[in-house]
Amino acid sequence: MIDVHCHLENKDYNKDRDEVISKCKKELRAVITSCANPRDFELTMNLIKKYRNFVFGSFSIHPIYIKEISKVEKESYFNLLRKNKSSIVAIGETGLDYYWVKEENWREKQRELFREMIHLAREIEKPLVIHARDSYEDCIGILEEEEAERVDLHMFGGRKLLDRVIKNEWCISMNTILLKSKNHKKIIRDMPLDRIMLETDSPWLSPNGGRNTPLSIKKVAEKIAEIKKINYEEVWKICGRNAVNFFNLPVNL
């Protein structure tokens, strides 16, 4: 129904981006592409304008780029997001990545940027899309300290912290990692369906090898139905409705 997290700006789509989106329009109601670096802002905005009310955009600075973005670039980008807030459906993906960033001084800068992103989301009244890798405890802790309310934990794998996610009434979006990860299967098993959304993180995580596309959310929905022992159509419908409500999308289901 709706892929809430993909990366259509990625170079893997450079040769056939419009063709991929056209195929998606035949089977899905919307996709949300994640602009994770200021350099991709213009391309992402052009996609939103070209495919109005089908391609939507979330915007942030991915934590893995913490070493690349200067203070001046960050401030300029923040101002750009403020000016274009009407075209933005979320701030994200933002958060912490301790897998790729090992140095404690850079991890601290990630945490500082994360808090700034949370404040920006509150300022422009947008939900947050969270990236957490090897950093679940710190991510959840910062979100709670900042009293974040509208939160989607993208590809969340911190099963030991799931009770806090549920208590805070946050959402989780899941992709095809669900097809092979026992940990993520247990998370979906225990997460209320009205707090789950479908994503692909494409072009990565293809279920068949090679490049992924937003169409693989169908396989994700099938696996969720299998895990929860419910009808596929129910998953498809409810997860789509969750996405429309969470991101405030002008999409009729």
C-alpha cells in the first residue's frame, strides 16, 4: 500500500528512476523517499513535485554523515527545511549509528545532531523517522528525554527495549529483513498491528538479490500476516492506514 521508507535519490536508480516510480504507481498508493544528505535535497524535491501526492519526502542528515557536514552546511540545510516545511512529511532518517562510527567524540556529535533534529521536527511540527544501529539504548533514551511523541523507528531491532516503544506509543516500520531475522520476527509478533508500517529501505535489502524497489513491501506484508496469523488483506489495509495517519498524507485508501 505505502512504502514509508526508501531512497529513490540513490544512484542505483539513476538509469531508470522514472520507470521504477511508474511501476510502483500501478500497485502502490504512495512512497516516502528519505533524503539523508543535503546534497540530495534538490533531486528529492524534484521527485516530490513531479510525482505530486505519490512520492513524498522525509529529510534529515543521516548519522553516518556526521564527519562530512560542516556547521555552516548544517545550519543552511536546517533553514532550507524550515522554508520548505509544507513539502516535508517527516524529519528523518535521524538518530545514532555506532556500527559505522566508532570514535566516542564523533558519537557525541551524533547525539548532539540527533537532539537538534528532534527540536527541528518539533519546531516545524513533523514526525520523526529514526535510524538506530548498535545504539538502541541511547536512541530510546534521547527520544524519551526529549519527550518525542510522533516517532517511527525504522527497521527497529532493539527487542529488549520494545516494551518502552509500546509504552511511548511509537511506531515501527519494517522491511524485508523480516524474511530472515528471528529477532525482527519476534518484534513484529509482539508489536501491535496498529503501530506497524511497511517499508523497503530500497535499493538495499532486496529479497531476491540485486536492487530492491518499493514493490517488495508486499513480501513484508505477507510475512507479517504469517507471523501474526491474520489475513494478508488486513495487514495491507491497516499498515496503509497507519502510514496515512502517522505522516498526515493526502492519500485516499
